[in-house]
Amino acid sequence: MNWGFDDEPLSVAVHEPANAPLAPASIPRHPRRSCDCLRMLDTVTVLTKGGLVLWSKAYSPSVPTVQSRNPVDSLVRRVLIEDLASANPEQGYSKDSYQVKWTFGNEVGLIFVIVYQKILQLAYIDELLEAFKRLFCSLFDAKIRDPDALHSYAEFEQKFDTLLGALEAEDAQKSKRKAPRKFEDTKGYQNTLAAQASGEKAATPDATTAGAGTAPLSEADKLDEKLQALGLGKRSGGKKGTSGGGRKTPQKGPSRSGSSTSLDSSPRSEPKAQRSWVGGVASTVAATGGALDYSDSAASDAAIPSQELIGAHLGSRGHDGLYDAAEMDARESDDDEDDDASAVTATPQKSGGIFSFFQNLTAAKTLTREDLDPMMAKLREDMINKNVASDVADHLCASVTESLTGTKIGKFSSLMKAIKQNLEPSLRKILTPKTSTDLLRDILAAQAANRPYTIAFVGVNGVGKSTNLSKICFWLLQNDLKVLIAACDTFRSGAVEQLRVHVRNLGAVHPGATVELFDRGYGKDPAGIAKDAVSHAAKNGFDVVLIDTAGRMQDNEPLMRALAKLVTVNNPDKIIFVGEALVGNEAVDQLTKFNQALKDFSGVRNPRQIDGIVLSKFDTIDDKVGAALSMTYTTGQPIFFVGTGQTYTDLRRMNVRSIVNSLLAK
């Protein structure tokens, strides 16, 4: 949509009668009249996707006209322009005490908006909104499509009042207490002899009436019938009874048999020989255990050859001489394949992926929600299979449905392209960072202020916090920065020794570089160790302090309290969450609960939150890149790096285009 806005306050233009000048203004107010005293709505509005108000009516004089508080202005700015992730047409959008519901008339480029008090539970609001759209479009189709003149729609006010009154009366009738059911209408009556006798008579119809039943009307047809009964519209000529009335019974999968493979119960003739690895070659040794005893060996202190620590994907240096990590490999889009498949074949092709389901739709028609619902269900399923969290998939499907409803398609290739064109901007908007990801700029600013820049790494157990910390340390050393690693994981056995090995290897890779380990052993307070490390770094001229924390599950309250204490006491410049690329919905749960714990247990007025994400094990997921989308959607924070291997150079910058192409791949 081209809303034509800049940094100035948003306003929408009110559509006046023909030949009247247009001037920017807020949604107009009309004084409540006596006949409207029972109306539960506040404002109804019809506006174009360009921001021009064609028709509007206010039932309440209390709707604010200040642009920052007006619910319609807020809807346009926060939802339609900024694409607020938490708002969708089905759930509506809340602004102060108002609830806003809207729907798109894509075939004519209009938006229909209804505003009412949030405290009211109006069961008929969705039906009213759809009837509102259908009635307006059917009555003024010629005027809407006329680009050469500005028309007046004042005569619609009376028709809308008639529609609103009818739906309110119908809702009031439904809400009345129903009378007790007759015995003939209960399930108990169905088991009596009288019910069975009457059922047998009803089961033998005349030959002339057999098969004369019709399928139930669709929701759109029912709505047209209601408008026609009110004298407000005419039937659109939709077909009745095109869909079967019966439900398909799901096919049950084959039951598992209880048989199992028989095991050889005979005793082994000789014990299994132990296996040892010498120079990368497997060999068997006697089961004495002596070959596995390295306690007297000096091999544990031997440094690993530097060529084994450096991978093939080194970064590059820019014009300013700063080293930057390489970008993740780009995946090509399938646009070229779509162009080659533009012809519709008579035999359906069997292929997997998100868009293979859509190739069965070949007839040119105007898309409706009924057409798109099964497609969106398939799209949602495929996105979840690619590790996209369910609420993210629901938001994207709802966005695509609203954009495509009312549009015309000619063949399956055009539908595939239309879905891609509507889905890709939403994916890019979620993945594109809203804050700066230039850590080097922030580090150099802290260096100019003569203080160390602190980064805390948090996450659940086993996701690779220490490994990715060492990769980021390598990246910092490449930029000639002095790094101090604070060993604040005082719980896991071997955590301090693991960091000590990384410090030794990084020193071997960068001879002359300054990288040290600050530790106080096990069983100490992590917050105190981090504070001492920052003081040590400030006194000894270190540029960056990397704080390694213990892995903890998001539901472990004592450990989450300890993490919140570490963050509150030390106030690191960045809090980076390290998560696995293998998880989908679990990533949303982890991030949400880590953020909530930092908020609940910090004890300060403005608690810190997670500032960015590092995704580990990204080389193991192929095209299942949904975790990147889910994590960014949940926190609104950027992904700084992705881990793609075991060497220090296997740290890449995220490529938004590659993520999008992987999600849209066939």
C-alpha cells in the first residue's frame, strides 16, 4: 500500500462531495442523534488504501479527534503502515478503551473499519463488518471504480442504519433466555420406540422426492439472502450447494503390530574389545583400560595446530581496515522455475513444498476466503515443518489471506507468484533489524570513553554458548581488540577448563594478541565474578569483556533469579541470547521466559531485556530456517551471527534474502 507518509503526524483526507476541495483532517465527528441512543458502535469508516476517507459516521461524540489518540488514525499508522505483528483482522486492534475491527475489499482497493468500546462483547461484529463491505461495494461499484470524479456516498447512511438495526435486533433475540426443550428434542427421546418408529417412516421417502435435497448455503449466500430480505441488496449470483454437506472421515493410520524382532539370547563367546583412536584411525586394544589412561601424559597441554582451528570461510576487511565475518551462503529463489512452469499441464505433478498444493487451482476466478482457507492451512503446515513457530505462521497466513481476498488469478503460476509477492515483504519486515547490529561501532565508542565494553551470553543448556563466545572472541581479535573472558559458569564441571582451552588456542591462532581468562573456580557467585572481571578489565586496559554464563532451563526459577542478579549488578552493554536453529515453538518459549525472568527478578524500574540473538548449529538444518524467523518475531531484536561449524571462522552474518528464499522454496 502506498500511504504516502513521512515524519509528520498522520492524517487521512475526508472525502467530500464532487467538486469540493480536499483537505487533510481527522475522521469527522457527528453528534449522536436520538435514534442512535441504543447504538453500541462509535465510528464506522470506509477509506481507500491510499488514505482517502470515502464515507464515515460517528455514533458517539466522545471519539477523540487528536491524531495520536484517534483509533482509526492509530490503526492506519501502527497496523497498516508499520505492520504491527500482534494485530490481525480476526482479533482486531486495541487502542486505549476502543476496539477496532477492519477488513479489506481488495477487489476495489478499500478498507472498512468499525470502532466500538473494548468492554462490549458484540457477537455480531464480524457479520456486520462483512455485510457492511458487501453492501457498500454492491451499491457503489461504479462510483468506486470511476477515477475521474469525486462522488458523494451520503445516501449510504440510512442503509447502514437499517443493516445495523437488523443485526442488533437479531442479536438481542438470540440472547433471550430460551424455553426448556421438549422431550421430543432430547437425546433420551431418540432411544424410545416412538422415535424409532417415526424414524423408519421418515427413512422411506417417495421416489419423486428422493435425492431432491439441496446442500446448505454458504456463509456468503446466507449474507446475501439477509441483505435481500432487508431490501438492501440483491443476490450476487453465487452458486448454491456447490460444496458437499458431509464431512470426510479421517483415514486412520495402520495400527502397529505388537510383534518384535527376536533377540539372540545366546551368551557372547568373548568380551568385546575396546576401541581406541590413534591418529584418526580406529583400532582395538585389550580390555585392560591401560590405553585410556592419559593422567601421566603431557598431551593434554599440547596446542592444537592452528590450521585445524581456522576454517575455509574467512571474513574480509573493509576500506576502514576492520575485519567483518563472512555472510552466510545465499540461496537462490525459485522465480526462474516459476516462469518456466507458467503453462498448465493436464496431468497434475507430484512435488513437495509449500507451493505444490496450489498447482491444482487452474480456473480464472476471484479469490474468496473459502478458496484461500485450505491453501493457507497447507501453507501454515509447511511453515511449521520448517520450524516456524505456530503463532508466527498464523500471523503470516492471516496477512496473506487479507491481501489476496478479492483478487483475480488466471492460472496456478500467477497464484504462486501472488502468494510469494504478498508473503515475502512480511518475512523481510520481520527479519530486517530494527536496531543497529554494528557491534564494532559500539565497542569503539566505549573504547573512546576509556571503559570496557561488556557482552553477556545467556541461553539454555547445550546450545553452544561457550563455543560461539570463542568465535566472537576470534572476530574481535582480528580487529586488534584486547579481550577478557569471564568464566561465570561456576556450576557445570569442565566449564572453566573449556574456556581455558579456547584462550590457549586463540593465543596460538593470534600470536601477540591479548586474550585472557578471568576465573574464580567453581561454586562462587557469578554476579560477583563478572563484577570483578569488569573491574580487572578497566584497570588493565582491556577493550571487551565476554561474560560466559551457565546454561539453564527457562523454567528453573532459582537459576533465572541468579541470571537476573548478574545482569542487574553488572548492567552489560549487550545481552545476547544463544539459541539453536533446530527448534521452532520451543525457541519462542525460551526467549519469552528469559525476557520475563529478567523483568520479574531484576528488582529495578527499567529492567534489561535481551538485545540480540546468535543462532548456533545453522549448518545442520538445510532449509528449516524457521527458528530465525520465530526468534526475531518474538523479541523484535536482531540476529547478530549464525554459527555454521566447529572452527573459529564458522561465524557468519545472517543473510535475510537467503532466509526468505529458504522459507519460500518448493
